[in-house]
Amino acid sequence: MRVGIIGGGISGLSAALALTRNGHHVELFERDAAIGGLIATFDLAGTRIERYYHFLCAGDRGYFDLCRDLGLANRVRFKKSRTGFFHEGVEYPFTTALDLLRFTPIPLSQRIRFGLFALEARVREEWRQLDELRAKPWLIDRIGLSAYAVIWEPLLLLKFGDFHERISAAWVWHRLHRVARSKGRMGYLEGGTGLLLDSIAAQIRERGGRIHTGRPVAEVLADNGRVRGMKLGDGEVYECGRLISTLPLSVTADLLPREYADYARQLRQIKYLGVVCAVVKLARPISRYFWLNVNDHRIPFNGIIEYTNLNPIEKGIGHIAYVPYYVATDHPLYTSSDQAVFQQSWDALRQLAPPLRDADLIAHRVFRAPYAQAICPTGFLKMLPENRAPIAGLHLLDSAFLYPEDRTQSGLILRARDRAQAIGT
């Protein structure tokens, strides 16, 4: 069977790999010059790293299965990671239960409530009723106002910006659930995402699949309620009996034939935030933490991810840190210049770590993605459309379908395999 795939991120690549293994003829079309999507890599002063930060948790079964299939299982590494909290000029460790008890910015009673709440989230499995609850009042009720304002509000602001008060409690529960079940251990792939992408692409091609980069798709083609292919941006038509779109749902909506306007409206109900991410390579570390939460009125971001404190990559290459901002695409930060984003980030990093000097900066880059995070308000479960479209043969893959799980490589890999299996039957 001829199968077309729109999008060369981890979803599209995983689906293509599974389908070629099942004997299907697969062609994948990616609009960018390179595959990877949000896990794409780049060279930063001689180091190949991801444009955006990623990490593994102990329950990421889909990722581990993929690595095993690719012969990379022996390259998955886990280690105890350190988390810190920078609150109004003071840095606190924030990794263990003892660290939490010593976290004086909130009252002792709320520190205890926060710890018990994290334990409950770890073992809880039922979540659907949480879809109807807003995270903010739910968290305040469970852990207290001070604990919410100091700990959780900055995290929700980091991820959802101006929409943070609308987010469902289910999304918050799963984020706690995933990390808590990892018991303080975070993971990475030795060789990085670049190795993963190269390995997937090589196996797809070995099995006769084709990967086209720099080839945007302009339209999904259908006849009599069944998909017949897609029209590319240059006017070329690729005909196929099955089609998988891994694009954000609102982008897929723009590709559908006019007669499917009602379904397109359903897809457009799902809204997204963009991300602006400054990546810096330094001669010295900023801190001893992999993840440093930030709640300081002088600093314009809510956290940094110092990736080489988890994955050392290679001895002597320097220290890599990410400074992410999740904002709407019309936000001034998203539309400002790369230099302005970097300078704002660099000035704030030097406030966090006064020993940093300009001479410690080896290289930096700024990246943007317009559909980085689906906004998950209360009732999000009812907003989600079916991932099998009313056009027979068209299947949708998007991180929104992972809800209440956050966007993870592992979750997308599992979804892609499910779609590939559905096509094969």
C-alpha cells in the first residue's frame, strides 16, 4: 500500500519506520530543510545538539522500545538529576524530600502538604474528573496558596503564559505523575537526538521508504469521501491510499478540502503557544542543577535547563543551557530579533550566576517554533476531535492527542505505532 506522511518530526518518522517494516511503500514530506521537527539538531560551535531541551523518564516505554529496535538500547543512560529553585535572589536545592522541608519561602505546613500531594500524584491513575477542574484552584486547595504562588504558578507561566489560569488539573496531574514515577532519575541517549534521527532515517531508506525535505504540502486531496493523495507546494501531486498528517491540528485544517469545513472548525478549536528558546554554550556551568526553577521579579523567565548537568555529551566541550519562553506568536518576545532575545536571556543569566563573564560565552543561538504546546483548558477532552478524520484513509497524529500527558517523544512514538498498525489492518 502507498502511504504518504506529512511532517518529519518524531511522529512522522516513527510512523514511517513502522509502516516500512510492515512492507508498505512510504514517502514522507517535510517542509524544513532537515528532519526532526521539535527534536531537530544543529551545530553549536562544534557540538551537535537539539534545538530544544528533551529528557527521558523511567516510564518512557515507547522511546525505549524504539531504541531497542534501532540497536541503540545500550546507549540509553539514566542518572540522578538535580533540581534547584532560585527564589528572589536565593538559590535552594529542590531535589529530595529533605530539600523540600528546608525550602523556607513557603510555610512548613505547606511544604508537608506539597510532599504528600506529590506522592499521591505518583500513585494516582484515574484522571478524567480532573479534566473538568482548573489547575489553579485545585492546586491551591491541595497544597496551599503560598506553595502555589511560589512553586506552581511560575511553572504554569513557563509553559502556558497568559493562559496559565485556564489549564486543566489533569495536565498538571500527569506532569507530576510522570516525573514522580521516575524517582529523581532522568535519562538521555548517548549520542543525542542526532543519532536517533540518523538511525531512523537510515532504516526507513533501507526498507525502501523515501524522505523528502524542503517539500511543504499545500493540500489534502480526496474523492468521494476517500483520500487520494496530496498536492505539494510546487504543484506536484503524490497519490496514495493512506495519508498521515503529523502537523498541528489547526495547520492540518487548512489543508483539507472545502467540503470538510465542519471538521476543519473542530480542528481549529485546539489552540497552541509558540516557543522562543535561547541556547547558550559556556565555558563554565551556571549552576549544579539540570533544571533550575526561577521565581524572581528581576528575571524574565521561569526556569533554565542546564543540559550538560544531565548529559555531559563530551569532556571539554563546554556547558549547554536552554532558556525557554512559551508565548503566543504575536507576543513581542516572539517577534523580536534573535539578538534581543539572547541579550535579555544573557543579562538574566548573569544575575542568576554573577561569576559569569562575557568571556565565558562560547556561542549562542535562538530558535522559534509556532506550535510548541497545545493549550489544555478545562474540558479539553471533549474538545479533541477523532484522530481518524471523516475522510477515509486520513489519519491525524499530533501531541494534543496525548492529553493529559505532556508532549513527549515517547508518547508520540507509541501513538505513531498505533496509527501504523491501524493502517496495516
